[in-house]
Amino acid sequence: MGTDLTFLVILGIAVMLLMVISVLLAVVFSQRKKNQHRIAMEKLREEQQNLLIEAAVRSEETERHRIAETLHDEVGAILSSAKLHLLGIKTVSLDERDKSLHDKGSELLNDVIHKVRGISHNLHSNILKEFGLNEAIRDFIRKIMQGAIIKATTELDDSYQTENPDNDISIYRMLQELMNNILKHANATEFIISSTHKDNELDLVLFHNGNGLTQEQFEELRYRKEGLGLKNIQNRVIMLKGTIHFAGGSEGYRINIHVPVTTSPKITPQVQSK
Amino acid sequence: MILTILRAIFDWSEVWALLIPLAFILTRKNPPAYLKPVRMYVWIAFVLNIGAIVIWYRNRLGLTDLPQFLRSNNFLYNIHSVIRLLLFSWFFILLNQRFMHRVKAVLPFLFILLLLINFIFFEDFFNYAMLSSRLLATEAAILLFYCLQYYIYLTIDDKGTALEKQPGFWVVTGLSIYVAANFFIFLFYTYLLKQKLKVFAVNIWDVHNIVFIVLCICIAINFRKKNGY
């Protein structure tokens, strides 16, 4: 009787412990399986998000090209024709007042033609495709600094050769947005844009001595409705699988953009030829 | 000599093992709310176990200067059992798992009812000779149920959070090992003593002490975890 009882107790303990261990193992395996499923779902969601961003960026780029071409080919042509017609007017027979009005009209028309061409070139990425990212940045800086009191310097690494023009379009658009923001909001008097290219990695640094953003402010602003520009920048960074970091100090503010330049999606704008 | 030291370590394990979670409880700042019952349990268990061991040690020395009911530590084990069940029931309710929550809310009251019926009509809470197998085994069964429902909830919950990040996972793991191993010990302990198997009963209590150390280590792990896990 005593042996039976001790055996029963020991067996009972063993069975109960085995049961708990089995349940624990079952939970571990089930949880592991669920975890794998969750990771796969997250990856899929991320891929879908990237595809959406890519599509949004592509459509934005397509739209820019369409507007640029319309401005250049249609509005530009009409304005040029209007200028020709205006120049066709014989001013000799006009009195002083009409001559002055004619000259003013001609001057305004020239301005409009110049501005439309500027906008069209800005929206279009021809210079980028023909001369590369560095030249496009220098050209953009030259244009935006005309008449501005800000002192701008470019220190770009010319060892960088475009491997994927679509990548460069996104980098260029980000820089355009950031530089416009700096001009509009930072009240900076000095501005430096530099780049380094090494081991298929491109690092761009925008430095200015005005009032810039910190990383926290950037994170906060990019979720606001009005922060469309910053949201676009973030989308392009995600699409390029790069990083962007905002930092501020006593000397000034710095924006670091890091982009791997070989792994990029194709975002060729689909512009229909006329 | 070594065996004597080991024996003493084992005999006192119900006290020193609790120092492990206590060290983490004292150093952990702002533990999550669901660990409050566990923290209370560790403190109360520490006091009760000191009392139980002191009574046992005095009996071993043959000291009989205390009142009759204080000459046996069985009532302290009974109190410990009741407190353990109530505090761990609270712990499982605080985990806020949307699974069998009504059953979990009712079980402590059912246990108290059974407790009252048992000790009013059938057993003496301050029994000098032996602890209440019925009470301890019922408590172990209920706690085992709580642990199993916790694991079932983890398998049906589709969040897929890593196990070590599940709230209370280490406490429940320690508790499930403790109650699973002790269920049969508690159930047959009185019977073993009645059957004149005292040596086996004393030896099997070492298993209780080992799994109690495991429980204490698991509680300590849970208190060591950061971010409220």
C-alpha cells in the first residue's frame, strides 16, 4: 500500500510537470508561428507602402513633366507669338503715351516669358538628365540665389556619377524642397550644400545659419496636413531606402541625407509625347 | 558535513528563496500595476515563511513555551495558501486578458465559500498535527486552471507578441510549475502522514521546496524585465 501510494504521488508529480511543459512548448511553438506570420505581414505591408509611395512619387513626377511641357510648348508658344505680334506694331506712328504703354507691355511680356520658362525648367528635369545631379544642384542654387542676400556655397563631390537618373530626380526634388523651405522660413544669411560619395553611398549635407528644424520638429511637422513638402521629402527618403536627419546647434542647422545610390526603384516619368 | 549544510539550505529555502524576488522588487522602480498582487504576495509569504520556519526550528529544539496553536506551523501554511490564491487571482484579473474573465472573477469567491464550508464543518484551521490537504490541493487546482487559461489565451490571441514580452509570463510560468508539481504533494500529504510514510512525506517536501525556488526565480525575472513586461 505504501509503495503504491509513493509511486502514485511520484507519478502524479511527473505527469503534472510533463503536462505543464507540454503546454508551455505548445504555447512557444504557436507563438513562434504567429510571430513569423506577423513579421511576414509587416514586410508585406511595408512593401505595399513602398509601392504606394513609389506610385505617388511617379505620378507627381509625371504631372510635373506634363505641366512643364504644357507651359513650355503651349503657354510659352502663345506668349512668344503674342510677343511677335506686339513687336509687329509700328511704334513710329504712336504718340508718347501709347509708345510708353507698348514698351511696358513688351517688358511685362518678356518677364512672363522668362518666368514661364523658369518654372518649366524647374519642373522639368532635363538638366538633371543631361548634366547630372551636381550640375542640376549648382544650377538650381544659382537661380534661387539671384537677387537674394544669402551667401550660398556648393561643395559637391564630383566623383559621383549618376547610375540611376530616377534616383537623382528624387534627391534633387528633396533638395529643392529643403532649399525652398530654408529660403522661406530660416532667415539664413549663409548656406552650404556639400556631398560625399563613397562605396555606393551618397551623403548630402545642407548647412545654414538661420532658424532650422530639429529632428523632433521634423517628425511632428511631417504628420501635419500643411506639412506636405516635408511629407514628400519623407516619402522620397523611404522610397530611396535612405535616411534624413535634422540637427541644430549654436553654429547653425544641419540636414544630413544619406542615400544608397545603387538600390533604387525605377520611377521614370511616363510622359506621353505629342 | 556537506549534506548537513545542504539540508539546512533546503530547510530554509522557503525563506531565502523569497529574498531573490525581494531584491528585484526593492530595486525596480514603477513596476506595472498587475505586479502589485505579486509584490504583496512576496512580502506576505516572506513574513509567513519566517514564522513557519521559526516554529519548525523551535519544535526541533524542543521548545514548548509558546501557546498550543503556535507550536505547529500548519495554520501558517493554511493562511499562506488562502493569501496565495486570493492575490494570484487578483493578479490574473489585473492582466486584463479578454478570456474567461467572469470565471476568473467568480473563482476567488467560490474558493472562499468552499473554505468556509470546509473549516466550519469538516476541518480545523488550526490543526496541530497536519496541514489541510484539501485546502492546499483545491488552491493548487484553481491556480493551475488560471495558468492554463493564461496559456490558452496566448495561443488564441492573434497579436503574436513575443512570449517574453507577454505581461506576467514569467510569473505564470513559475506558478504553473509550482502548482503542477505540488498538486499531488498537497493532495496526498495528509494521507501520507496517516499511512506512516513520514520519511517519504518529508523527502517529497523537498520537491515542494525546489519548485518554490523556481517560482521565486521566475517572479524575480518578471520584476527584472523592463518596459512593464
